[in-house]
Amino acid sequence: MALVTILATESTAADFDDLPADIRVQAQERIDEGFHLGTVIGVIDRSGRRFYGFGRTSMTDGTLPDKHSIFEIASITKGFTAILVAVLEIDGRVSTTAPIGRYVPTLRRADTDAAQYITLERLLTHTAGLPRNPTNTDDNDDDRYKNYATKDLETFLSNWIIYPATPSYSYSNVGLMIVEHAIENEIGRTYEDLMEERVLDKLHMHDTFFTVPKEKRDRLVTGFRNGVPTTEMDVGQYPAMGGLRSTADDMLTYLGAHIGLVPNQLSSAIDKTLVERFSDGEITLSLGWRISRNEESGKTIYHFTGGSTGFVSFAAFDPVNQKAVVVLVNGTRWFSDLGFKVLDPTYPLKDPVAQTDESN
């Protein structure tokens, strides 16, 4: 699926006329109504890269966010984790279909059956019968993972009865924590070091970090929620579920590698993550992506969203038409439809003012 195509010359200052008027209007309206403080939309296709900035980077800085602004991308990190697992599988270091008990002895001892039928694949597709978050955390605490350690995860695994044996979808952050735990147990190195060496460096994503270095913190966007700034996300010891920060430019490099517009060394691993692994008639999943098929337009779109205390993000691509989009926002709700609309003009935009919740 990852074709090798030379990317057209990059557009560094896109003409806003290139962005459909309804998307421009809605992106600005969501800022005017206080849902978002700032937004960057990045698009990559055969004609190059384009970036569109709206709003501001913080409540005290009126700077327009741009392709170099660094946002929290939260759960979009899960797709990067899936690539790392695929890289390690190609190397023969792990298997996505092997019983997870091979890599996580605590689970093997606590739940012999689950340790046999749960795999890395099921953890990456949220079909392992796990809760969204470990039951020994407080869902109302935005910093619930800040001090969550290996002993806490092992305590959860020792007490949670995992079911069912038949795969069914239930979104789970704890599943990615187990993936990270398994990788580190098997490889003997930290997840962060492996991610930097085996994925980020290979894709030349030099503005994507778990911890933004001091010399680049002036580009770090401030989170925004309910009219006030938020503090930086801290997921502690388990960043595989959502700890990355990135820029629109780096994210288009990442997405471009998925659609054959950015030559790279990870095409075989990326292709493994794009194979459909689960479908129940309502949701279809590959490793790190949801797959949506629109009967009206005939388009197939791979997509995923992220959300932290003060940020929301959307990444998606159309592999057939070789087009991808990223939407990075310091704010809450009302964001993914902007990206879907870029890829599929038949997709409806929402009216945030008239609604109380987002259902993407």
C-alpha cells in the first residue's frame, strides 16, 4: 500500500482559497465561540503540503499557530506504537499473534486463560476485554498516570478478570500500557528509546517528542479548556497510549509515509499496520487506525483521534487518492469533522453552537 512517489514542492504559506470555504468558516467559528483557542490544519497530497493556521497559540500570546507549532497529539501516539510493534515483529523480536503471557509474566500468573488468548494484536485493536483505564486510577484525575508505576499496573493485572475470549471492541488505554510493558520486558530497553531510534528517527520526525527539549519549548502551544489555559500532559511511565507532542509538518511526514508520498525506511512495517484486523459490522480496525468506508462517496479513510486535558487532534488519510490531513487544536471537541471534510467533501460539518456533544 505504501507506494513510492516523489513529493511535489512544498507550499509553506498556503493560500486560504485552497481550503474549502465551509471548513474555513467553521474552523474560525469554533474559535470565536470559545471551543478552540487555536487550530492548524495540514494537508498533503500529490501536489505537496499546505498548512492553514487559525487563532492563537496561548491566551497570552496572539501568535498564529503554524506548521512548526508543537501540540499534544495524545492518543494518535497509539499509531506510532503500532508501527514500533510491527518493526519489532519484522525483526523477529515479538509476535502480534503470540500469547501475551510470553511477554508479561504477571498476567500469566494472574489469569492463565487471558494470558493465552490475549495478543499484542488484540491489545492494539482494543479487543482484549480490558477497561478504558486501570481500575486503580481515578478517572476524574487528569494526572491519573503521572505517578502510575509498574507495580501499579501489575497490581491491576493481578486483580482484573479479563474477558471475553471472543474479541469485541472496547477502547482501552490500559491495553497500550500492557503493550509498552511487554515490549520493555522482551527487548530490555525503554519504550521511549526504541520509539525514537526505530520510528521517529527513521521517519526524520525531528519535531516529535515525549518531552519537548528546552531549545524548542518556545514553539510549544498552551492547552485550552473551558476558557482557561491547562497544564502540560504528564502520562508518567506509560507514554505509549498518548504521550507524544508533534507539529503539523512532522505529522504530514508521518501520514505521507502511509500513502506513498514520503519515501522512508519503514514501509514494510507501516503496511503491516494497515491490514484490517477486526470488524464487527459497526467498527473496522487495523493496528492503530479506525477504517471508515463511505458508500455515498466510495472513499475509504483511515483515521484516529487524540484528546488530552487541553488539546484535541485528528489524523487521517485516503490511501487510494493519496491524500492525508492532520487537525491540531488547543481546545476541546468539534475537530474531526474538519479533517473528514478535507478528505471527503460529502462528509457533513457539525454546528457546535447547536449541539452539546461530539459523536465522531
